[in-house]
Amino acid sequence: SGDVVSVRTPMGGGLISSVRASPATFTPNGDGINDQVDIEYELRDLESLRQIEFRIYDLSGRLVREVVAAGTRSGSFAQAWDGRDEAGITVPPGIYFYQIDWATDQGNEVASGVVGVAY
């Protein structure tokens, strides 16, 4: 009542949530069907812009692709990956790890998962 504004948010959990790859397996062969994967995630930070980094690794742990986004605030986001490495070459079929790093006042918040590449 009165001149009070309140915002309800869930307590607990990480600042990065609801992370998933869509589709879980994709086929970057240029046919226009499932040529890229969207890594979808939600961020919770109401205070300031924060830099987010998105990386793809192969099973040996070798960095395949890296994307650094400018300042980001709370919300729902998706980062697309076209199945290409840093040199623009289509990666071989297999399982790849993705990792999202978000710099916060308390250190880095990290979320990760897997995505499949098939032909």
C-alpha cells in the first residue's frame, strides 16, 4: 500500500540459469536445416552491465571458438554457434562443451553444457 514498489525474484541459485542448447544436436552442413545451435540462458543482476564470455571446447579441452559480448544485464539471451572454429572452418562431428562465464562482483559465475555436431 502507499507509494511502495516491490519486485519479487526467486532466491537462491546462480546468477546464470535455465541454460540449454537448442537443438541439442545440430548439422552445420549448409542445407538451411539445423545449421546452428542456440545456447539459451537467463542472467540475474539488476545493478550493472557485466561482460559475458561464451566458449566452445572439443572433448580434448581445446578451445574451438570464443565470443565475448559487451555489457549485459538481467534477462533471457541466446548465443548462436554456427559449428565453425576461430578460423571459420566447420568442426568435425562430435560432442562439444560450451561454457558461459559472467564476471560479477563476487568473481566469475560459470555455466556449461554439451552440444552435438552431426552430418
